[in-house]
Amino acid sequence: LAPGRSVLLLCKATAVQVGPAQRARRSAVVAGNAQLGGQVARVTPGRERDEVVLSLPSGDHWVGFAPHPFALAPGSRASATVAASALVVALT
């Protein structure tokens, strides 16, 4: 792994918690958690948790879950948080 090297970052969607944006940060590491900021692209309601697709500034998407009912509408700013231990980094 070296600066500028391309990587693929993977995790299970169930490990990603989505909530209101945290101070408009694009990305951060807080208390061992990775946090990505973006916009809500889609919300699929569930019984206890809603599936949320978050569009990132890079054009990529992250899928995660939020408590039902999720209060943010598509287009709203939101943050995705995942424990660093849940991430898999693959070199490309």
C-alpha cells in the first residue's frame, strides 16, 4: 500500500450506520470508525431499519441502514459510519 495506489474498500451493508450529516465532513476517522459524508440517494423502508443509499462526492455509493423511520429525504446530507474493523481493503 502506497500513496496514490488504487484500492477497493468493501464491507457488509449491515455494518454501515447512516444518520444526519456530521458537520459537512467528506470523510473522517473518529474513535476507530470511518465516516463518509454524502447525499441520500434512496431510502427503502423496512420493519425495524430502513436501507439507505448514500451518494458520495466521488460518485460512488454506500449502502447502509438507519432506524425506521428514517427522517431524511433523498437529496439530504447524511453520514455513513462503519467500524474500521468491518472494512476490507483490496489492492487493485
